[in-house]
Amino acid sequence: MINRLLIKDSIAFNEVVINPSKGFNVFSGVSGSGKSVLMESILALFGLRDANASLIEASFGHSSINLEDIGIFDNDDLVLSIVKKDKTKYFINNQVFSKKRAKDLFGNYVKYISSHSINELSNENLLKILDSSIKEDEFRILLDSYNNDYKSFIKYKAELERLEDEEKNIIELREFTMFEISQIELVNPKIGEYDELMQVKKDLSKKEKILEKISSLKPIINGMAELINFLNSIDKNKEIFEETLNDIEVIIQQEEEKLESINEDDIENILNRLELLSNIIHKYGSIEGSLEYLAKKKIDLEHYNNISFNKASIQKELDYISKSIYTKAEQIREWREKYLESFIKSLENYCKKLMLNTPRLKLEKIDLGNNGYDLLEIMLGNSNTFSSGEFNRLKLAILCLEIDYSKQSGILILDEIDANLSGSESEGVAQVLALLSRDYQIFAISHQSHMPCFATNHYLIQKSNNGSKITLLDKEGRIQEIARMISGANITSEAISFAREKLQHL
């Protein structure tokens, strides 16, 4: 539960600190005082809303939250913080976190119901709660097995649809792939070939000039030979000159042999080859890129050639798993029908407390899905259309069942769930919330007097010159505020008497 809540620089509060109780916390005040802003801040801590203040911080014990899943192993109080400056940053015990991760972590710990939410009465949620009422191990194993098989079913079905789409265009795809393969294989590029041919092209362009220079060097080389003979005749050291001359003659000989090996008649072939390789490089980025693409296209061609076989294989797997999941879906339906009556009786109990007509539930068959092929229809009396008041109370009844079956604790946030209700209906909601507060820390906004009468803590939110403030009311303060909620700004003695009577248990 939240032990301490701090909000700074929101659109309603400059700075506010509250220490909510473990049980039923109710917030009241005139319209526009900041009640909804407060709830938005609390919801933001758990990733359910965007941050609406420069700092929102809450500290509370670990309770049922398994922080070890995210690498937090200390035993101190858990501290959630949101800091909003240029960017919004989330922290858990000073460790940077993401909004999405916070939402995932606290998803089963924090429940939120507003007059606009509809998830509570979705078929998926109703079946999930019905399934949670079935505690038999055999059913849990069956449900897990179905879920795993259904994931495989969806995977195979998607793969089969993909292959069927490919098959519609298989001839065109195969022909185009064969064309691309042939274009590369026709050129048959080799790694390093382009650079080698470019060097040959350069050598060809310089061949005549180099040969002319070699020819002009021969008199100089002959002169060096005469110089060596002269040095030999006068008994002077000639070795250094002989080595140099030999090196020069070897270089000239090698260059002459290389140039002679270049056939000028091949220049056209070389230029044509360079053009082909240049086109390949332009299209695929490099010779290596073209060879990688060629290998990929050969794999694609093999796939297209084998697509009929692959399709038959996938269809076989799909047929097998389809039979399995339909069998399991039927078994799941039998379990649900077996436990539906006790589920309805439990729901009837809460509906009665909330002054709702007797609920009627019926399992209908629909197309196979995540939850088998069951649709759980819910009616009140003979009607499946609900007023806003009925809708809100029915959502609360469903939440009560979920909490009963899961046996978990946590935080429950309610935004004017008693709106548009009569006095007796609002009182029923308050009584049920008082029961839930044994397991859940509840934060609720109310404009009616009954919730504050049953609340563990009653907070008054008021506007002031320095932003709204939140005051924890004592008994006399609660009496005055409840009387205001009943009679308006001009508080009557009857309203005061009613409030005193309702709060005599304090």
C-alpha cells in the first residue's frame, strides 16, 4: 500500500503530501478543486496515465509486488518517482525505469475503474474470472495446454496464409528470381577482378610511353657498362655499380615482359568487362554484395520450387493442431458450464448488495479464439442494455468476484463510480467498497455522502490562493463536509444530524 504520496507543481497542487491509510480513502470537494488531478497523478505512478506534475513520488512496502523480477532485491520500502522536466523520467528505488515497464509490473496489483472503462465487462475478462473460479489442477493444465496450442495454431495459420499468397504469384516470382540469378551468373564476377582489370587498363594507356622511356635509357645503361669496365681497368671497386646496373636491368626486363604480355587487341574486351562489372557494383554495392545476393536468390528459388511441399507440410501441422484445440475448447466449455452456476450465485450476492437486478449469464458459441469458442453473455433481469449507474455497479460486482477468486491484495482506484446513483444505490456501493478495503487500499472520488460515511480516511480537497490543498478531516470536519455534500453551501441542521448519525461509529 502507499504510505506517503508527494506531488509538486501540478496544474492543481503547488506541493501536497498525504499519508493515506491502509483501507478506504475517500476524497471530496467542490467541482474543479483538483480531485481528478490527484487521481491522474496516482495513476501516472503505475504507468496508467501521463505525468501531470514536475514530481510525483510514492513510497510503500513491497506487499505482493515481486521486485526481484526487475533486479531490485533490497528490503526497504519501495519508492516510485516520476520527474518531469524537459523529459519525463521514471524511477523505482532510484533505478531508471520506463512507463511501459511500470505498467507491466503493477498491472495485476493496481485496479482502476472509472465511469468510462469497459474492460471489466469484456468477454475476455468475464471468462478469465470464471476460469479463475475453477481451482481444479486438471482444468489449469488443460487451459495452459490450450493456450500453447492456440499460439501454435495462429503461427501455422499465418504461415499457411503467407504461402498461399506467394503461391498466387509463384510463377511470376520464380521467373523474376531466375532472371536475377541469370544476370549475375552471366557476368560471373570474381572478387578483386575489377581492380585487376582497372590496373591492366592503366598499364595499357601507359605502354607506349614506358617503352619509349626504356629505349631512351639503353644508351645510359651501355654507358654504365663502359664505366664498370673503366673501373675494372684501374682496379677500383666496381661492385656497387654492378649491383645497381643488374637491378635496373632486371626491372626493365620485367616491365618489358609485362607490357609485351598485354595485347592491345584485348582492350575492347577489357573495357566491355569493366562496364559489366561496373554495372554489377552500381546495382549491388560491390562484387561481394552481388555474390551474397546471388546466394540469397538461389535460396529463394529453392523455396519457390518447394512451396507446394512446404504448404502441404504446414497444412498437415495445422490440421493436427486444429483437431487438438477444438477438442480442448470443447473440454474447457464443459468445465465452464459445470462451474457457471456457482459463479452466477456469487455474482448475485454482490448484485443484491449493489441493488442491481438479478444477473443472468449464458455461454454462447462463437468463432475459435484465445478463450476457446465461448462468449459469456451477461444480463440484468431480462435486459442486456444498462444505464450508466447499472454499468458502474456491475463492473464493481465483477471486480469483487475477481478479487474473491484471486485472493490477492493491492490498490484500487475509483473515479466517481457512484455518479448518477440514487442514495440507496450509492450506499450499496460504499458498503461493498468498505468490504473490499479489507484487502485493497482504496482511493475514491465521490460527490455523494455515503462513501465518506464508510471511509477509513476522508480527505477534503479545496482551492486556495497557493493552489489546491488536501486536508485529512477529523470527525467534526467529516460531519461538516458530509453535510455540505447533502445540502450544498447552505448547510442545514437536518444534514448535520444525518452526518452525525452516520459517523457515530467513529
